[in-house]
Amino acid sequence: MAKEPKRPEIPDHLVALQRASDAAHREVTQEPYTPEGWQPWLTAADAVQQAVTEYAAAAEKVTRPEAEAEVKRLARLADEAS
């Protein structure tokens, strides 16, 4: 049986930021596009990207793409559980 790859430990605040960004995206896509209407999602998505970049830069042995993928995976799991 193959071992599951070791996943990076992701701080809860990164998952919370991703969940907020996902929620903002769901909300803005319910209405026709306007730059002002989409600004909350763009701001939330930018906050996630910046936080993941900072986390990956400070973490040892975790690349930014690995960190981002794990944040998104954990956020998805949390949303499915709620």
C-alpha cells in the first residue's frame, strides 16, 4: 500500500482567508459582473495570495504551490464539513 504524501501543516488563519475568498466569489457570481461588485472577492483573493506567499517564504521545505494547494484543499474540506 502506497504511503500518502506528507502534507505541509497549514495555519488555520490561511484556511479561514481562503474560505472567506471562496464565499466572496460565490456571492459576487450571483449577480452580473461589475468592477465594483467584484471588488470584495478580488480583495479577499489578493489577501489569500499574499498570506500564502508570506507563509511559504517563511516555511522550510514548503513551496508556494504546495502551500496554496494545501490551503485550498483544507478550505474545501472545511466547507464540505459545514
